[in-house]
Amino acid sequence: DTGVSQNPRHKITKRGQNVTFRCDPISEHNRLYWYRQTLGQGPEFLTYFQNEAQLEKSRLLSDRFSAERPKGSFSTLEIQRTEQGDSAMYLCASSLVLEGETQYFGPGTRLLVL
Amino acid sequence: SQKIEQNSEALNIQEGKTATLTCNYTNYSPAYLQWYRQDPGRGPVFLLLIRENEKEKRKERLKVTFDTTLKQSLFHITASQPADSATYLCALDPFTSGTYKYIFGTGTRLKVLA
């Protein structure tokens, strides 16, 4: 499968713990996006990278959230000191600039904070 | 403030009929608008992109229109099938700032009845 992959698919954690999610985009894609989605809502933009540079970060993203894309390939999203309000589906998407702005989404990581 | 609105109520239609979904936006001047399909527990899947200088775009049984004066896009599925049942999301790039911070609507759930 050459699509976007995300790991883990599900994560249950206790409040206050740190969690890290990984996203592997389509190999030649140079843009990578992270979104958060709660039930009944559309995906909410968190941040995006062009190659390894993080170019935009939502003001909704608190200091507890950090994302990296160290070599312009895979990306990680870390949430420190999780809160129950962080429970959501975390989606990753990638795109290739030359193909316009079609975003290819991964299956998501569903986080539940107890 | 900037806002995207999709009909949050589910749309039920009979198989074979045409489904029409609406996406309205305010205080945006998007360069293009996208439509995605999302099945429960999965990431969105890209369907169509329409640019601001295009009035209409078609792909198989799908048709999208874009009226920048009304600030509205309509998404049509002709000859609908039960397999078309899903949530459909519209997404805008508020390109006025030259960023790629996509904004998604809340989605409209479509159910095609056999």
C-alpha cells in the first residue's frame, strides 16, 4: 500500500501522560498536514510542513503540542500532559505541490484520554 | 469572522435520485474549493477540486458548481447508490494570506436508501 500510513491506529492513555503519533506520507509528497477531528465536526487544521520546514501552526495548538518532520519524510505529533479534551481523531495528510492541492489522508489515530 | 457552513442535518434520498449538498462560506476569497468523502472511522478521500474561475466541474456521476458571488458551492451526485452513503466535506484554502491552512466544513451525512 503506497498511501499515507499512521501509527498507532488507536491509543488509550491516562490524563497527564505524553503520547506520540507517527505519520508516513506518500513518498514523493513534499507537504504534510496534521488535523484533529472530533465527532460530528470536520477536520481542524493543526499544522503543516513543506519538506522539513514547519510553515504554519494553528493558534489553537497549545504549547503541549509539537510536531516534527526531521528529514522531510515521516512526521511525528507529540502531545504532552494529555487532557481529556485532547480525545479526538488525529489525521495526517500529504500532498505534492506539482499536483495542486489534492490532499491524501491517512486512516487517522484515534486518541482516548481517560 | 470566517465561516464555512454545510447542512448539519443528514440528507436521506432514494436510490437513483440526485443528491445535492450545499457549502456556503463567508468572509473568504478562496482560490479553490475541494470536496471530500469520509466514511465512519476513516480519513477523508479527495473527490473534486474547483477553482475560482471555473463554474462547474464533473467527474463521472459527480458535479460541483462554484459561485463566488453567492459564496456557495453545490455538490451533486446523480443516479445515487447506497454505496454513496457517507459524510461529504467541503474544504477551502483561505488563500488571501498565501497559506495552506485549509478550513473544512462540518460535513453533511448522506444516506441513500435502497
